[in-house]
Amino acid sequence: MCGRFAFYSPHEAVVRLFGVATAPEIEPRWNIAPTRFIATVREVGGPREVAMLYWGLVSSWAKEKAIGARMINARSETLVEKPSFRNAFRRRRCLVLADGYYEWQRSGATKQPYFIAFDDGQPFGMAGLWERWRDPASGEPLESCCVVTTAPASAIAHVHDRMPAIVPPEGYAEWLDPTNEATDRLARLLQPCQRGDLRARPVSSRVYDARHQGADRSRPPGLGGRLPAGPPRSPHGCCSRAHCPGCRSSAHEYPAH
């Protein structure tokens, strides 16, 4: 499953990597929990847009918002079968923006949290579904989403038996197109991540508490020090020394935007 993640990349990186014309400044967060509003990219009868959606899918026919707390994930293998997900899978897909996510490895009675991210430090798009709902009592509208999960990549299978489905950049257009209802083809985008630079690093148990955002708000809770690989991140969202005069450090740390 995916129950916590981090997103701290600047809006310049969102524009560059996800093909949106513009993006708002999004508050960096290193420990995002369900039932919060999260940054997504979607298409709704026009160009791609960044939308802040409630994490916890509330179907249009739901009687109350509270059901969303139990609908934070959707298994890729059963999307076409489950009434709560099948219509959104056909017509309302999105990318949930993340720089990394957390997972817990069980060992007897204890669980060790890990932060899972790519070595190059680039943000990625987790496959998501979204819905519109209106509160029957107040009439207040709500747009919500969930994260699609799949089998784990081999590099992190020792941590957990599920992971978010990470859509490859070359699949963004197909996944986001609301007129594309070819669910068989869409399902191929939900395979375990094939990249070899996905890494799991142990972090402090402080991540259990969503109020902990990192001691200095510059890295996931309990994950200090330098990453072993990847180019340095600039404050402009650029990871190439050749293109950014701000990339001067010889060490790559989690950015503090």
C-alpha cells in the first residue's frame, strides 16, 4: 500500500517534468498523510493542470465524506471490477506528485519505516484516480483521489509486497487522456517499476506521526546525511550542472526549498 509520501519539488520542476503550462507554488511536505489535500496533475477537457485533491476517494454516490479515509489506495489488479474504482479508471485518472514515499517493513512485532525514492532525486507521478462528490446535506463539492498500487519492484520487494504504480513519463499522455477508455492498454502502465535506481532507506519511527515533517524541514523525518548517488538539486528544479549555475555542490542532499 501507500499511506505516506513526500513532495517538495519546486513548481519549476513540475512544469518541466509533467508538461503543465504553469503550476502554483505548492508547500513542500515531507510526511503527507491521508485525508489531506495533495498535488496532482490531470486533464479535464483542456490542457494539463495541477489540482489539489483530497486524498481518500469519495465516489459520487457515497453518502458521506468519511468513506474516503478507507479509500486511499486501489489495487491495479481489480480496478475494472470494483464499483468504487472502475468508472474513475475509465475516465478520471491523474498523477499524484511525489519525490518519495514511505513503507513499513514488518519484523516480528516491530515495523521499520523506509523512505523510497529514485537516486536522481527527480519527482515522479504515482498513478491516481479521482472523483467529484457533493455533500448531500450541505451541497458542498469535493474532488478526491486515491493512489493505485501494484506489485513491488524487485529492488524494494524486501520491504513490502505492494508499492504505488509509478507511471513512466512516456506514458503520461496515455494515462491522463480522459477520452482514452482502453483499460487493457492502460493496465500495462501499472506494472512494477522497471527502473534500477529505486532505493529504500531506513528512517526514524517519528514518521508514524504526520506532524513530524523532518527536524529542519529539509529531509524526511529521521533521514539525515547524503544520498549515495545522483546529481545535486538546484533551487530551480534543475538536476544538471551544465544547465544550472546553482548546482555547485559535490554532494546530493534532500533539498530544502
